[in-house]
Amino acid sequence: MSTPYNVAQVRSDFPILSRQINGRRLAYLDSGASTQRPRAVIDAVDYYETQLHSNVHRGVHTLSQLATDAFEAARERVRRYINATSTREIIFVRGTTEAINLIAQVWGGVTLQAGDEIIVSALEHHANLVPWQMACAARGATLRIAPIDADGQLQLDQFLAMLGPRTRMVAMTHVSNVMGSVLPVQAICAAARERGIATLIDGAQAVAHETVDVRALGCDFYAFSSHKLYGPTGIGVLYGREALLEALPPWQGGGDMIRTVSYQSATWNDLPYKFEAGTPHISGAIGLAAAMDYVESLGLKAIAAHEHALLQRATAALLQVPGITLQGTAADKGAVLSFTLAGVHPHDLGTILDHEGVAIRAGHHCAMPLMDLLGVPATARATFGCYNDNEDVDQLVRAVVRAREVFG
Amino acid sequence: MELNELYREVILDHNRHPRNFGRLDPADALANGHNPLCGDKLTVTLRMDGDAISDLKFDGNGCAISVASASMMSEAVKGRPRAEVDALFDRVHALLTQADAPSDATLFRSDGIGKLAALSGVREFPARVKCASLCWHTLNAALANLQGAAPSPISTE
């Protein structure tokens, strides 16, 4: 029997939530862009900076060993969080964007031939679209877009029909950052694997909201960012199946990724270091590990249930406001609520909401082609995290009503 | 910093009923403006009579600040020679960005274009300055196109 979710306790773990914005209580509803940090993460980074810091994998002195141990413990923490087989499959990168670029360039460089095809969905963030455009352009391959339905869910049958003899990669988001749709990743990956097609899942919007088990999902690559998981910015993770990573050449050259170097040539280090040239973001990895501890202490199922209740409350209340249109009504939806208000541009809505202490994202959400598809220039987007409460939702709805008043 | 200093009645009115909305065809010059941050897009078309802007229209999609700014600009520059338009651009730019710029309408009243002073509230909302200035940058690009420069989209980012 688990204890009820204590959101007041959770809120007290996040120092920033007690500050005011424009003289109002802060209702932070932009966790989809970046989550806030709990005290546990701030303290873990602080402890590292004040007690452990040195470079990793380099020295014989005590601090170097302590820093290396903490950094590698963080890697093991990440492995457990996503249930990877080995820490050799956990590559630290700057974030989701860098993880996808790494695969698009390195995997694409050795795999793609003219006439090959890569499939992404119509929902993709620019980070899971533009790297593939670049890889296709470099290799003469074709990028194909799997369609979505009016609710924002992938049209699975149409996607399956697109898989062909030239399809080399399926790269899709796990949860849409605009419409909230949770894609049927298991089915997508199973269909691809049956046909010998590689898969990459953009997990940026998923890892803080549901249990991610890369082996159960059956993906070849999985990418996510720490700062959308209550951890520091500037660090993220590329997961790759060991056999695939092993077969790839390195990405960037430099320190740490080599075994031996002569003036003319070099040999490569083992996984995961082969893909980690240069001094990594050590404190970031340690902060990310602390964030994972924190999230698991709350329980991902409990967080998901809490966020789902907030989403339902906000959806029901916003639909009572005349002129509201929801963008994204898939049956299986994450903690994302995109909407437009007739007669009020999302950018104006964002300013008015900010004035009321409500932080949302207004814009194209790094998904310009999806905006075109939806026929809107932009949307307003509220996204929920473990610390949001009913008052945040009510403050949002009151501010939207206020925006209607301002625009008469 | 109050909302009604940003969303003044004249701005809301120009947003609801933009003046000179549409496209001139044929036009002597055309330029496209884009604010990638919020997705605002607008197109300015104009006709010249000698050195003066004889007609100007704009269309596109944007927030209230960008639509109202473009609408008020279209009224303000019509019939004006290039030199006056350039001077106006400088004054609007100052109005939008300089904390000590005169915010009352007297600055503009002598020109008979007092409405533009309604944009003075924008400078209290730094994230919105580009919304208000997009149309002016696009107008400048259109005027530059007149001189045979290669037309290129104007971005405020």
C-alpha cells in the first residue's frame, strides 16, 4: 500500500517554487521546456563541487579517483533508470539534440546509401528532424514522414505500410512535446526490428513521466536530456545497444576516446568512452543521478498518476472557456496541454499569463512543420511536472479568462 | 509594469481591425519578415511616387503587438519621403528600446502620427520588442529592395 502523493511535500523540495513572479505566486507550467531542480540535485552538485571535483579518468591522486568514482556511479545510475544491459551502452552527451546528431552523423555516415529511407513522424521536434534531414542530404537518402491523425496520434497502419526494403532507420518521439501523444513505441520498434531496421526514440518528454525500459521498448537507440528530468542542463544520455555502438566508428576525436595515439594515427577506447571525447560534464552527470534517485523516491507511477489528474483538471476547466481549442487529444497522452484561444495570439497569451505569475511556453515548440500541419502559427502549451498542484491549474485557467477580458 | 500599458486600447483596436491589410499587386517592392521566436510572419508591399511611399499594405500572421505595430506603421509612413521614413524608424526604435525615450504622444503629435506612441509600453516587456519592430525592419528591407539589393527575408532573430 503506497502512501498518497504529497504534492505539498514535493513542492517544498523545489526552492524556486517559493519565489514570486511579477508579484504573484509562481505557477510553473513549463516543465516540458525545462524542469526545476529539487534540493537533492542542487545539494549533490554542490557536494561534488566542494568535495570531489577533479578531472576524471586521468589522475592517480585522491580527488581524481573520487570524481571518477562519482561519475561512473552516475553512469550506473542511468543504466538502472532505463534498464540498459550494461554501462557500456550509456553515453553521456550534452542532451537529446547531441545524442540524435551523434547517431545521425556516425550511424548515418557508415550506413546510409543513396536511395535509402529514414522515417520520422509528423510530430517530431526539430532535434529529431533536422539531423536526419542533414544525414539524408549528405548521403542522398530520403526522409519520409509518418502521418498522424486529428488527435495527434501516429497512424500506425500507415506507418507500417511505409516500411520498405530501403528503410534503414525509424526515428520517433516517445511523447510529443506539442500534442502530448504517447507513441506506441513497442509496436514501432518491433515492426522495425522484424525488418532489420534500426530505431531511435527521442525520450526527452518521456523520461520524467513514465518508466522507461529500453529493453522492453525494444529500441536500438534512446535519447534524453537531464534538464527535463529535474537534473542540470548541459548533460543528457544516448543509450545504444552495445553491438550497434561497438560497430560504429567514433564521433569526435580527442582525449578519453583513444587508447593509443601516435603522430599519425590513433586507436579507440572501449565503449562508452569511444564516444566521449574531452572532459565530460562531471557535475551534470552527478546531478542527473541525484535527479533519478529523487524521481524514483517519489515513484514514476505516482508521478504519472498525479500529472494525469492535473491534465484532466486543466483540460476540463479550459474547455469551459469560450474560444479554447485543444491541440492534441490522443487517448494516451502525457503531461502536455497545448491550446489556442480564439482572437488571442499565443504570444500575447504568454505575456498575459506571465503577468499573472503563470509560466507557459508560447510558440512553435521547435516543431514548425507540425504547426503548419495543424494550421496554426503557434500554440500556448502548459506542461506538468511532479511539483504542480491544483492551484497551478486554477491559476492558469483564471489567467486565460483574464486574457479573454484584456482582448475583449 | 501593467498589462494595460502594453495592450492599450489603440493597439487592441489596430489588432482587431488592421489598416492597410493586404497586398499591393503590382508593387514596387516586397519584403518578408519573420520572427522565429514566436512565428510572426508578415509581408510588406509598397508603391513609390518619386521618393515618397505612395501606398503600402501588409499581411501575415502575428501577435497583437506585431499586427498593431504594422497597422500603425502603414498609416504613419504613407505619403512620406524616404528621409522622413528613416527618421521615423529611428524614433520608433528609440521608443521601443530606450528607457529614457519620451513615452508621451507629444513627440509624435507634431507629425500628426501620435498613435505610434502607444507602443511605448512595449519596452517594459523586453520579450515583445521584436514583435513591434518586425514591421519596421521589413519595411526597411522593402525599401532596400527598391535599390536593387537582393531580396532576402528579414528575421528579428
